[in-house]
Amino acid sequence: MEALARQLADTINAGQEEGRERLRDVALGLLRDEVQLTDPQPLPAPAATGTFNPFGIGIPLVLMGSVLVFLFPPVGLLMFATAAVMIAWGVGTTLLRQS
């Protein structure tokens, strides 16, 4: 491209002095009209892989269970049991994924 630009500049400089500005404007106009600008193609979205974290859900369940065990013992114990299952699930999937 640099060679073509240099060749075009040499051709314009070889012309008459009073017509150089007009030749330059014509060359720029032609180039501007001929170049087609298109929108870039959107990149495909990366596939979502396992954003669910059961261990992270188990921690708030333990906190809620510790409060509810004093107010409503059956519900608090159920929260503790659910938290234990979620934490075990999170630890299990982490260990299975690494091996």
C-alpha cells in the first residue's frame, strides 16, 4: 500500500503545479468513495460452563438455619440438613472435577 501511495504521490507531483491540489482532492475523494466500510462480525458468545456453585449456596443456608433453629426448630434443622447436602455436593463436584 505504501508503494501505491508513493506512486500516486509521484504522479501528482509530476503534474502541473497549479493542478496538484485538485488532483490530490480527486485522488482522496476516489479513495474515500471506493473503500467500503463494513461492521465487524460479532464474536460468538462463549459457552456458559457450570456457573452453579452448590458450596456457595450452602453457606447462607447454614447462617439462616442457625437463626431459624431458635425461632422454628424444625425449619432450622431442615435448613441445616439442606446446607449439609449442598456443601457435600459442592465438595464432591470439586473433587471429581480435579481428578
